[in-house]
Amino acid sequence: MTNMRSRCLKHALLLSSVLLCNFGTVYADNPIIQTSYTADPAPLIVNDRDYLFTGHDEDGSTNYDMRDPMNISTFAWASANAWARQVIGRNEKYYFYVPVTSRDGAMSIGVGVSDSVTGPFVDAIGGPLLGNGQIDPTVFIDDDGQAYMFWGNPDLWYVKLNEDMISYNGEISKVELTVEGFGARNDTTGRPSAFEEGPWAYKRGDLYYMIYAAVCCPEDIRYSTGPTIMGPWTYQGLVMPSEGGSFTNHPGVVDFGDISYCRIGSPIRPRGWAAQGSPVTPE
């Protein structure tokens, strides 16, 4: 992902958008989805097609529009919300990692599973994979087959997933958020670095990348690199500054051939405490 900013998609591309588009093929512009406000894009390449998973929670609602492949009713233990998610393929199945509000009121990460990338997904566990207020999961499978899940706000955590992708092995580890690793921030939050939320783990060549939403608020997008998926991380700089009325933000990165494409979830219309937004592919 050398020169990441300049490698973000410059031209329209063929895109299959999973949520709120009836699984139709569309030709993308910016924002990619213009007829419905969505956020937190999570791209996945399957058979040379880009599937984009996004979210759309309305204030006070308890489920998504039923045109999506998964909603909170998938999890009997959930009560509301469905925030930034990611879908990963393995073992001829697709795993949908998503934070939802559990019935005890805490944000928890659940896992859905399906034989198809477009769903429908069913609860793979019967309860949360992780509880206690955890959000923004990103899952990465390394070259040796070991899968990792990162997540968090305000801290950044990770754990090794088992081969089944619905359980984990060993202790949960906390990433040290140093200025050298994740950049400095100038706000008054007291947080140790620029890292805020929305991590996305990624590898290109021999280098590992962590791209994330930084500072708050509004949030911009920054990235760090490391020699292993567990670091140590070195801060590399800004990918995209905050745009207009953007409150939160969320990156996702995929490869088409030798080019890395960035998906940015940029809220563009204020609504209540946060905003409604649409995924964009910045130049």
C-alpha cells in the first residue's frame, strides 16, 4: 500500500453493494451509495467482484431495513443497533463480525455465518464472541493461516482466532498506543495517541498496515505500519483529512490487481447526536 493516498480509487468501478441495493450491480461515483445514507464501509473481493457491506441505523430503531442480509434479529441475545462490521471468507463460508447492543445494554461483537457472501447469515455462536462494550471489529488472516481480530475505542485490542473463526485462542492483548506508533493528537481527550476507532488490518507485500479513524471530532483517516501483524507499529501519517461535516469516519481497504482501493465512511448529513453518511472512495 505504498503511497496509499495516491492509490485510492480514481475512476468509477464495477461494484456489488450488499446493503440497501438489492444485490444489484452499480457503477460507482462518490458517494458510492447516493440514494440511502450508509456508513462504515467494509469491502470484500470475491471472484473479482467488490462486495461492500455498510450500515444504516435510524434513531430509536431496533433493526435494519429488511433488504440487508443481516439484522439484529439474527442474534436472539441482541436488543438494538448494528455498527461497523466486516465480512471474511474462510473454509467455504463467510463470517460476519458485527457489534450490537446485547440485552444487558453493553455493546458486544457477534458473529454470523453463511454459505454465501450475500447471506442470509445466521448466529454462529448463540451469544457474543466478545462483550463488555467492544466495537469496530476487523479480521485479518495472515499468510500462515492464523486469523486475528482487532477492535476498539478508545483502546486497540487484538486476539488470535481459532480455525473455526468463531472462537479465540489465548489471551486478549492490548496494543500500546504510543505517539511513535499512532501519531500525536492535539485535543483535550487525554488519549495517548491519534488513534480513535475503526481499525482495519491489512498486508501488502511484506509490510503490515493498520489504517484507522483518528482524533475526534471530526475524525480523519491515518495509518501505521509494522513488520508483523502484532507490530511494533510505526506511525506513517495522514491518508485523508476530515471532510466537511464529517463527525465519525471508518476506512476499509481492498486490492484489485496491484492497486489498493480505499473505502471511507464519511457522514455528510447531521442527524441527532451523530450523522447520516455515505461511503466514498476518495482520490
